[in-house]
Amino acid sequence: MPALFSYPKSQKLKSRKQIEILFSNNRSLYSYPLKILYQYSLHSTHQPYLQAGVTVSSRHFKKATQRNRIKRLLREAYRTNKVSLQHFLELKQVGLTLFIIYVGKEMPDIHLLNRAVQKLLPEIFNVLLHEMDTTSN
């Protein structure tokens, strides 16, 4: 299996400080049942170019086994769809931090999450291109 589709530890968002910055930043995209918080940095020198984390509300899913299953499905949907975004970021030398939040109230299947991720990642492309154009002018 190619390394493109991997999700190594270095690409996982674990820093509490970075997560707090994402929540205070107010940059987000929404496509039911997912909400993505994001932050980018131009001319990034840190590796990797892309970091992501996932979360599920314990308010809607009381059992940890349910939350863990949803997080596993979220990571899988992200991992299989991130390749084009990763190539774009490496080409533009832009760092991107994502935090994917499951906001639905029912147990999802992988197909629903794949469709939501496939809808949101191109939106991130468009937002990044637009914001990079406005900052360069």
C-alpha cells in the first residue's frame, strides 16, 4: 500500500494549544454531519504540511465504544480522501491544521462520512486559494 494513504502519528493533531487556537480562530466549514475547523500557515517550514484530529461529542454518544467507532470511521474517511489536498499543500508550501467534528446524532456509516469528507475537502481547496490570493495582493 502506498505511503500516500497512510495517517502517521506525525500527521495527527494532538497539541492542546493548537486545538485551542483552532477553536478560537473561527474558520470552519460545515457539511452535515461534519464540521471542520481549519487554520493554514503560509511558507510552512514544519513537517508535515497537513495535520488533522477528530472528535465526537459525548453529549450525543454516551458510550465510549460508539464514540471510538465514529472516530475510527472519520479517520478512515479522511485518510482515503486527503491525498489531493496533501499534494496541493506540498506544492504551495502551505501548512494546514484540520479538526474534524462529528455533529450528527445517529451512528453513521462509512459511506455517509466519505461523502461529507469528499464534499468538504474541495471546499477547503477553494477557501485556501481565495485566501492565498487575497493575502498575496
